[in-house]
Amino acid sequence: MKVIVIGGGVIGTCTAYYLASAGHTVTLVERNTTVAQESSFGNAGVIAPGYVTPWAAPGMPRKLLGYMFSSASPLIFRPGLSAGTWRWALRWLRECKLDRYRANRARMQRLAFYSQQCLHALREHHEFDYEQTQGYLQLFRTERDIKLNEPARAMLAENEVPHRLLTAEECLKLEPALSTDAKLAGGLHLPRDETGNCPLFTKRLAQIAREMGVTLATETTVLAVQPNLGRAGVTVTTAATGSPVQTATWQADAVVMAAGVASAALLRPLGIDVPLWPIKGYSITVPVKSELFSPRLAVMDESYKTAVTPQGNRLRIAGTAELGDAALVLREKAIATLYKVATDWFPGAGRYREARAWVGARPMLPDGPPLLGATHLPGIYLNLGHGSTGWAMACGSGKVLADLLSGQTPDIDMEGLTLSRYAH
């Protein structure tokens, strides 16, 4: 089949790779000059399948109210007058019930664990470095944090994820770079979780895909997608990014929508209205000043939901989610929280004055799981809505799409991961 994949983030690039591996003729369309320049660019880089869970969880509405009045908060809510934000928020509230949370969590973790298997298989087949590290340490500032983490540990045990609760002293032994001045009650070590530089991985995979025959069409914006009336195939209308006057039409047997938040605008004229909304995420990237004081493995500050990840000679500090304002404007409050976490735990590690700040839009669905697979329209497929955990689900999602387009049954149960869950 001739397939066009729209969107060159980690999701779209993985999709293109697996489609090419399955023998399809693939064109990967990206509006930027290279891949992984938007949502995939500045993320934490953490692959922790056991912690892939929905935002919509029991108790989250109450937490959200508390965060609104906190000076340093992992979540910022700026609803304004946007009707779209309020519609999304109301659907999100309905998903915060315990039974809905459990169902959505099971769907996301099913895909995330499978995706990690796919990543390992890919890495064995193509040896390449993307600044990956092994192990993940969750830090608890208070005994209350440890207590609140009990359901998460039960969930890890349920999924047979290796983990160990550590004392403060054991945390310092495992990660000697942690500052002894910061308040530390204990930690949770997950030895099989991992991290990596997501854009570096995506660029390397795009290079491998090109060597396999994938056409990479950069600086190309998709204006419209339309199934061909009365005959097979799909027509895609494109233009050079920034020059929408001169358009071109491309023909394909199938199209995979993997353009993150931008997918919604392309799907709406087709009568496919998915509740996809941009949730802003923030990060800072800091040059390492001293390896002696820099972490060897990724850590997560549970209180502030902020990860500090070593990536070569840099540190990536990522966290703080913002709902309600789609404009990609850096907020001082969000960046200040990231600086606080980094300097609390690793004050001598980085040249913090040289930090580069980033903000991106995470394509979030109100219930949590992404949408994979076919739509009711022939030739139109979805691979979108991964939210803040796209890197953890990317390989598995790409493999699932390749299997479906090849007429194969995916290796995982697709219940709750398709568009049919919004059919009611």
C-alpha cells in the first residue's frame, strides 16, 4: 500500500518506520524543517510504563483546586472564556470516577508495556544511541507523599513491575548527587524504567526509515484530507509551509493522522470530531557544570510532578502542565517551579543561568488513552491523543498501526483504544 503519515513527531516517525518494515510505500509529512520539533522536542524523556496513567483520576478535581492557590504548582489552570476548554474539562470531570479511571488506566498501560517491548526489539535490531539511561527514582519530600503513593505501588505490584521503596539514606546511596540539604523522606526505585533523548531518537529513527525507502517531506503543511468519492484511496492537499497559495495534491491508499493537536482541524471537515485539546507542558534544558554533582539516573519529584533527566552533557527538567491557554507562551510561574525542583535536588549540577526554556502542546484526550486504528471513512486512520506519555507509547502505537494497515491482528487487545469508544 501507498501510505501517507501526517506528522513527524515521535508518534508519526515510529508509524512510518513500522509501515516501511511491513513493506508499505510510505511518505512522512512534517511541517517543520525536521522531525520532533513540537510536542516531542522538550519532553522529560521518561519511559515508565507502570506510571502511564490518565489525568482523569479520583481526587484530581480537588487537587486542581488546591494547585490554583499554590505559588509553585505542577498544574496551572487558566480557563478564560474558551468554550472548548470548558467542554473538554467537563468531559474530563466525568472520567474522574473510579471505574472509569481503572478502565482507562488498564488501556494505557496495556499499550505502554507493549511499546517498551517494541522499543527493546527495535534497539536490538538497530543499534543506536539516544542518550538512554536505565532506572528511575521517585523522590518523596514527606511521609504523607509516601502514604499517598501506596495505590501506585499496588498498581506496580499488580503489573509485576520491579520496584523498591527506599529510605532517604538508601536514596542518597543510589544517587549520590542528591543534595543533603533538600527535605527527603524516601524514594521509590524502578530499575527497569528508562529514559532517553526523544528528539534524538526520533531523528535517528527517521534516518533509518529513509534508508528503508520512506520519503520524508519536510516544510510541508497538510491543508486537507479527503477520501476519493466512488473509488479507493485518499487525496491529500499540501502546501509549502508558510506558502499556502501554491498547493499540491497527493494520492495514497491510506492516510495516518499523527499530527498531534493539529489532527483535530484536519478531521473535523470529515465529520470526525475528536475531543482533542492542547495541554501545555514545560521544560528547561541545562548544560551540566559538574558531573560529580549531576544525577546518573532520572529522578521524579513527586510533590511537584517534575522529572530531572540526564541527557548526555545536559539536564532536562520537565513538568508543569497548563490547561486553558493554547498560546505557546512561557509562563514565569511554570518555569520557576522547574528551577526550584532542579536546584533543590542538584544545586551544583548545572549552569542554570544558561538554561533554555521550552513550552509545547500535548495532544490530550479527556479520558487518557490514545486513539488508534481505522475510522468509519475508508483509508483514514488515527494515531493520536497520547498526551504527555507519547514517548512511552510511540513504538507500540506505530507497530499497531502497521499491523492494522497490513491486515494483521495486533499483538495487544484493542478494546478502548479505537474511535469506537466515542461512538455513543
